[in-house]
Amino acid sequence: MVNLKFPITEVEDYLFKVNVDLRIYSQEAITANCYKFSGDYYVHQQMDEINNNIVIVFIESKEKTAIIPEVVKQFCTDLIDQQLRIYTNKQFGHIRDLIVEEAFKPINKL
């Protein structure tokens, strides 16, 4: 079995820290994902003081209850989703814009 190093470090029962690599994920994807979790958790992000390619995301329970590891794993999975949305929009966003423009075009009466 391979031992994978997951970028999660437990700080306390109700607080986790996730290191996100900017060479893989854009700042836009990280911020969008933080916002997605902000309803249930306090979320804070800051640059790593040593490595400029790392954004440290802190996820804290608003209820001061223990955060189960699955929550942080979901954060990491959703981060992939956010990044894919950004890639897809950059590649195909113009097609979406054309469809919307066509859908809302006024009908010409003859």
C-alpha cells in the first residue's frame, strides 16, 4: 500500500489547516471554494511565509465542535471541482455567451 502525503494538518479538534499549492490551483478556485464552505465554517486563507506557492486555508467550526476529516477531504475534492469550472469557462465560456445571446435575442416580426 502506498502512503500518500495528504496536505491536511489537524491543529485542534475544531480547526484544520489545509495547504493548497498555487502551481495546481488558482487563487480564484481557492477563494471560491472557501466561500462555498463559509456558511458552516469560519474559513481564512493566508500565504505561507516560507513557500510563496502555498496558500494555507484554515477551516474552523462555528459551533466549536470537532471537524471530522471527511469535511476537509470534501474541501479538497470541491477544490478540484472549482478549478475545473474555471478551466471549462476559459475554454468554452464564449460558447455559453453565444447561446445566452441567441436565447435572449428579440424576435423580429415580419
